[in-house]
Amino acid sequence: MALDRLLKGFSDFRLGYYREHLDLFEKLATEGQSPKILIIGCADARVDPGILTQTRPGDIFTVRNIAAMVPPAQIPPDQAQHGTSAAIEYAVRGLDVEHVVILGHALCGGIAALVDGATSAAASYDYLSTWTAIARTVRDVAVHDLAGRPRDEIVRAVEQASAVNSVANLMTFPWIAERVAAGKLVLHAWWFNLVEGQLYAFNPDTAVFDAVTGLEVTPTVQRGTKLSAIKPERLLLTLANKQPAF
């Protein structure tokens, strides 16, 4: 059974990894967590941020939801439940992370459902369409500007543009914008192609997702970055005028 596999895995972890790294876990238990990076990833079972980045416990603060989306800030705050926003706030204001990474990915079911709309197999779901509406404007622009392109190509364009859209939404939180302006926080939009095992990072200067082949990437937003440079529409305009390098 599936649950038995989890329990066996925990037993292996406790007898193996936990014992081998007992000093690390004792330090985390006594000193608390102090990650420098927040990764906002998709809930997709195939794209685990910790495995993809080969990090250890305590290295990254992770938020996972459908399609790795960030909603715009609710100003002023209301009494609704804002799970993703609360997690981002804790990481930024409570843990003082230095980087926030939006990690989108290929073959994202949430983005596919957004693109397909009423024809999606998930169209009758209770909450999915309301959540993915965060990127509805991006979807509408992509469907219009990339009309005539294959569906898979449009979905991939929206996957990438949604990551940029989430970065733009991050900047609507005052305590994020303030830290970015002060040079204390850097924002990134990444996209992982699980078919080829390649990571791409959005370059605001070219409005293109560049393949990450070295140890450095161009930050999507850092101190001095113009907000106009991170608009997802600019990415889609770039894709509309040339064949995407997927």
C-alpha cells in the first residue's frame, strides 16, 4: 500500500539519515531555523524543491501550492484565510530570508487547467479555478498573442509568464518592496523543465528564461530594477515574436 511505503521510508530515514546527521538536527532543534532562501513551488509530486536543489533540512523555507502562484497583497489585510501570503510574510518578516524564488515547471496541471478553462477536466472543481485566476490576465494575453501556436507551447508560455506574474505580485507586499529597495531581498523567477532536467531563470533585461548552466543567474528583481522590466506581458510579447527555446 502507498502508506506502507511512507512508513518504511520514515523508518529508513530515522535509522539512516537522521542518525548520520544527528548534530544537524540537534542544532536545528535548539537554535531554530535560519534559512536564507524562500522557495515558492508547485504542489506537483514530481517537482520537489528540496530534491531539485539537493538541500539539507534548515536550508530553505518552502511554500507549495497549485502552480507556484503568489496572490497580490490584500491591502488593507482582511479576515480571510491567506495561507500563501502568511507563509511568505513569516519567511520575509520573521526569518529575514535574503532570496525569494518562484519555481514554476513544465507540464503543470494547474496551468493547463487555467489555459483550457471550461474544457478542462478540472473545470467542475470547487477551488481550483478561483486560485489559478491569479494568472488569468496572463493566460488571456498568451491565448491572444500566441493564437495559432500549438496548445502545449501556449501552456509552457503561461507557465513561465505565471512565474513572472507571481514575482510582480510579490512586489505588491510593502515589506517586500521595502526590503528589495534596501538591497536586503532579491527575487527570482525560475522554471524547471522536468522532461530534460534543465532549470531556466528569467532575465529581466532580455525578457527570456535563460538556461542555468553555471553557478550564477540574473536576479529577476533586485535593488534598482524597474518594475516595467518584470511585467509578464513583456515575456509574452517576446515569445510572440520568436520561436520559444523550449
